[in-house]
Amino acid sequence: MNITITTLENTTDFFFPITFIFWSFVVAYVIHIIEESLIGETFVTMVRKSFWPDYQWKHFFGFNTLLMLLIIVSNIIYEIFGGNLVVLPLIFVFLLVTNGIWHFLATIITKKYSPGLVTSLIYWILFYFIVKYSMLKHEISSINIVIAAIVGSFLTVAMIGSLLIFRRKFFNQGKR
């Protein structure tokens, strides 16, 4: 018996809808937020020290609440309409996967644990399932993958870039 994680509904394999993987990313993101809030030097503390001295917990939770809602809405839209709208949840898949790369690189560069790194492993495992059982079987069109990869990666770069802009603004003015 073959296991298929699929966007298709008619298959002779064991049917595991890709929406379960998309919803698993929501669960992983909840764990990620908890990890960034509680483990090691919290994300807020790290951002205050390295990028944005005025960064507050309200910024952290406000941003993460907005992002969580966008991920949930994209999953629901895909579940309702299907088809090429798979690009919506895939954008957030790529955002979270590339965010995990950021945590990995931050850990290497700073030689300190970057809160969020552990749950990044969950993102990468879930992404592996999508690639192996859906993308490589060409159940998701190449154009949807490319668009999602570009937009999701751009969003990660924009998030990191905004921190670098704040760093320049505050630290070049001599504020600490």
C-alpha cells in the first residue's frame, strides 16, 4: 500500500489530504511562538539587544497573531476552493521554512541558541512530506511552487530586513 499526501481526491493509495500538512504547520507555528516566548533568551530579548531596543511583547504577539490569522485564512480558502489556491498555504509554508533557516543561521552567527530553532525542524520535516509526496509527484503545479517560494521567501526577507532597518536606525543614532 502506498501512502499519498495529495491535493487530489481520487486515488487508490492511502489518502492523506495535504490540508492536514497545512494545518500541521499551524500547530507547529503555535509551538514556535511558545518556544520563542519561553526558551533561552526570548525572541523579544534578542531583538531588543541586537536590533530594536524599543521592541515590546505587544509587537511580538501582535505580529504573530496577524500572521497566524493569515495562515489560517489561507488554509480555509484552499479547503473551500482548492485547485490553484494551493499557492496560498504554500506561501506560508515557504515563509516558515525560510524563517527556520534564519533561526539556524542566527544560531551559527551568534554562537547562541536562536529561540525558534527547535520548531524549525518540525517545519522542515513537514516540508519534506510536501516535497516527497506531493511536489515530486507533480500534484502541485510548478508555477504554484515557484510563486509560493518567491513570495514566502520574500516575506521572510522583509521580516528580517525590517529588523535590520530598526538596527540601523537605533544603533546609528547611538541609542542602546
